[in-house]
Amino acid sequence: DIRNYTVSNTTLVNATDLSEMHGDTMYASVMCLNNAGYTTISHSDGVTLLYTAPKHELASVSILNPVLTRFESQDGYMSTDSIQVIWNGFLESSDAPLYYQIRVLESGSDDDVEWTDVGAVKQITIYDITAEENVMHMIQVRAYAVDGLFSNPESHSFSIV
């Protein structure tokens, strides 16, 4: 669907008659004509429109003890000062890449713990855990394609012994 706009003596065009959907990619081409009759054309690389947050319904978070075993801890108890967190299943309906944030909080605590960006990776190892021993804690992971459009978090509980 191509729309043409003709404007004069301006550097800004505001198109309000667009009906693109989530995941659509828009491209722009600008042609400038000077008083001598010469033209220059420039094309954009495209912008993908994202209106909704990624889906979390199929997401899962697992915690592994990287020092002792590569098998998932079945009871949630870890005996080391580092843990490996692996997640998958967050879905974005467009082809936009997903990025992730993670946080560690005490189970049952409020949501005032800051989120940490970890980029597009789907696993990290957290060293020097400051979680109290024998207290249940929770790892939360959330996804985003556009800052501010976050999925609901997916969680996994653990305790350091």
C-alpha cells in the first residue's frame, strides 16, 4: 500500500491516515527538489510497528546449579553461590527480536526490586548471590521488544542452603 504526499517548504509531514497493524513494517522515501530542478531521493530502512507486549503464557524459567550438575534442581534448593537461569517460550507476534530483564527477590516481597536488562540472551549465570540462606527466593524474567511494552513476568523459586 503506497501513499504519496506532496508538501512544500517544510521539513515535517504528519500522516494521520495510516491503518498499519502490529508487526507491519513501514518504509519512507523522501524526494527533495531544489529551485534549480535537481532532485535527491532517500529511502528508510523501515520501522516495524509494535503495539502489544510479548506473550508469556508458554514461557518457562529453570534454575540450574552450574557447579554441581547440569540437571534442573527438582526441589528448588541450591548449594552454591552461583546459579544458572534459563528461560524460553516468550512469544512476539512480529519478527521483532525479544530482549529480557531479570530480577531476584525474596518470595512474598513486594515489587520494588529493580529489573536488570540482560539483552537478547536466554540464559545467564548469576554469581555472588546475596540471597539469604534457607529463605525462599524468586527469579523473575520478563520479555520486551519495545521498551515499555513488557510481558508479564515468569517466575521460578529457589533457596540457598
